[in-house]
Amino acid sequence: MPDTNAALVLAEEERESLLPPWDRQIFACRDLSLRQVDWIGFDMDYTLLRYHTEAIEQLSYEVALQKLVEMGYPEALLGLRYDPQRAIRGVLVDKELGHLLQMDRHRRVGVAYHGHRRLTPAECAPYHAERLSVSSSARFYLVDTIFSIPEACLFCDLVEWVETQGLPNFSTWEVMFEDVRRAVDRMHAEGHMHRAVISDVDRYLCYEPEVGQVLQRFRASGKKLFLLTNSGWEYTQHVMGYLLGNKDPLDLGWQNLFDMIVVSAGKPSFFVEDRPFVWLDRQGQPLSSQELPVDGPCRAVGGSLQQMNDLFGVVGERILYVGDHLYGDVLSPKKRSNWRTMWIFEELEEELRVLRMLAAELEEREHLWAEQRLLESERSYQLLLFERLRQERTMLGPAGGSILEERICGVQDRIAQLQQEERAHNKRLRELDARIAHPFNPHWGMRFREQREYSYMAEQMRGYACLYASRVSNFLFYPPVQFFHAPQPPLPHEQALQLPLHAPGQEGVRG
Ligand SMILES: [Mg+2]
């Protein structure tokens, strides 16, 4: 007799080994079937290639600080220490006032800092006088890549320095922020970061052979693949050789995983301007003929979306592009083309880990919100009842109206009692909110929520990213024909029958 229990246990173990772990899932904001995708494109930095975040951010912060000192800032600043918690992806730098802000999807500022000091609600109030124009205003700078977090932290530390110790020659917050940006640009232009990574790859790069497996699997299923990166040829060759060529920076075999390799793409301009591709040979040297190469992968510098469409004639909807930069990799292709998009957000694993750890608190908050709605609903009913009784008293006149006095007083007492209960309830909710927010980030809380609303970044993601996940290698947990379904939550009016206006069991006002 076969042991059916053992077989069931084995089947369950097999299922668990194949299905995605809870923190490695791919999530959909818009339905997407991989069957309908012919081409899959990838950004390189922080997408195919993951960095050891702590080491690379620390380096970025320290080198940018050195550049600032070279630009005339005091040497004493070199004593500043990098605290990566000071900024998260999605915060906005207000260059005019020197603040860092977290907004919800309605552009309402919830949390804001000036240096290390949290602004009071009264100090945030001026932001609510009119809708903040984020994308079109030079006043704001959105921290939308991991790449930008060290410079936002550095600006925050400099603001604190100015406010506590003063800075010679300080003029405006805007000038100081532009100095930080120039220091960061200079650091990259002079090749500091690339040189440091290449000289100590194991320190800065995550070796993740599963990425190569994902690419091979897609190729075997008939997909065409392309790499579209802003990095230059030399760096791309070096780090892709490390990641996909078994840690050998001289390995050229990784190129055969792609049908097209575009370096120095200049995103987001790639999606806007019409520039020709400059074709390269296997070593990255320009080809003598600038005709489209006919065999092997096409390698190029520059180019544009327009040129790509003209050369390959691929229908936009049949291209999926995967990248980590919310503006350059997700929003720009979505606005300029029909490309499907996938956002890589590596902090998602930490976000999910904390969500799981706080499951009991989050459930308690759901209960408190539900109770709060019932209290509000009951108060609405009592207010309507109060209005009705007063109208009846007026109609009955002084003689007849007096019989309603006792009831009216009772309703007034009930309203006062409900207000008191709501205040106590709100206090419990605020305390619980603070307990929930702290483990995500002690200064900013959750990345995807600003209190009960979606954060501005979450809303951008919902609007422009078809899929999102923490890593490219999460594709290994799905067949290459996967249909990713986006949840379709009901609209408020569709929920009307599930959420009664008034609490059940209360006396109706309809008499
Ligand atoms: Mg990138």
C-alpha cells in the first residue's frame, strides 16, 4: 500500500519549492500576459545588476562630500557620518525651503523634515494652500532611485549643519542643493564610482547567477531580449562579464544572451529625441559600416525609441521593459510609447518583511478603522435625528413641542458621548499608526502609504508600472507564459451595499 500521507507531504514540499516565496512575488498593477510579449528589455544598474546597497551608498556619500570640500565647503564636514534612514525613495526635496517631504497621492504633505527636525503640522500647512506642481516645477526634486538616496541624506545633513553650526558663504538652500548635485555629477563624470566598483567587485556587486538563468529561460521560450543602459561600454562589459560570465570581466559570452545591447542610451532622452544608433563590434569599437549588423547581437551606443521602432517595427504593446528608475525606466517609456513596463524596487522585500512582522498590529488597525466608521455612522444618524426632532418641535408649537424636549436632550447627550468616544478612538489610532510606522523607517514610515492614502510614489507606480517586483530573478518562480492579473478593487459605489450608511441595529430616522 502506498503511503498516501507521505506522498501528500512530498507534493506539498515540491509545490513550496517551486512557487514564489512571499517576498519574491511579482505584482501586477495592470493585467499582463507574457504570451503577448515578444521583446523583453532590461536596464542594467539596480535592475539586472544589484549592488550591496550599504557599501555603495556609503561610498557615494563620502566621495560626494569630498567633492563638496574640493568645491570650497569646510573640511570639518568630512566628519559627517552617513545615515541611510534620513531619506527614502519617494521623498521630495524642496530646494526653496530646504525641506524633505513625503506626499500622498493628492499631493498633500504628511511628513516633512528640515535637516533632522520634523516639521509640525502648522509648518506643513502652507503646502496645502494649492496643489503642488511636482513634475513641472524646478523647485522640487524627486528622489526616485536608490542612487539618489545618499545625496538626499547629504543635503539633509548639510541643512542640519547650517541650522546648528552655520556655514560660511551660505546663500540659499537652492544653491546648496545644486552644489550637492554638482558634486555628485562630478563624482560620476570623473569615474570615481565605476573605478571603485571595478577595483573591488565582490565588495560592491551582488553575484546572482539566477539572473542569467532568467535570461536563458526567456530566450529558450522564444523571446527576444535587449539591454538598454545609460552606463558606458567599458563598465557594462566589466560588470555583465562578472554577473553573467561567471565573474570573468573579460568574458564576452554574456553578449549572446541578448539580441540587442544599447549602452550610453541617455534615458530618458532616449524616449524623446530621435538619435541614430552607432553600431559597435564585439569589443565595443565602432563598426566601419553603420548598416544594421546582420548576425549576432546588435551592439550600439545612443539611439532612440524612434530609431528602434523604425529598425525593428515591433508593436509597442509587445515590448516589456524592466527597470528601477521610476521616471527614466517606467514613466518615460509609458508616456512616449505603448511599451509595457516593470518596476524593480528592491526595498520591497524589506517592506514585505515588516508588513508580515506587523500582521497583528495591521489587523488591529483594520478593526479600529471599522469601529471608527461605525462611530461616525452612528453620529451621522443622531445628527439627522436631532434635526428631525427639532423640526417636529417647531411644527407642534410651544404647547405640543415640550413633549419632545426630553428626547432632544437625550440625543444631544448621545452626540456628545459619541464625540468623546471618537476622540479616544482617534488617539488609539494615532498611537498605533506610530507603532506601525517606526519599523519601516523611524523617520518616514511606510514607503507606499502616507497614513491611509497611497504615497505619491505608490500612485506613480500604479499609474505607470504594469508589474513590479523586488528583483529580476523573481521571474524564475513563474512560467514564461505567465498571466499576471491585477487586482480590481470595487469602486466606492460598488461597495455601497456592503457598507451600510448607518450602523445596524440603530433606530431609523424614517419613522
Ligand atoms: Mg538603473
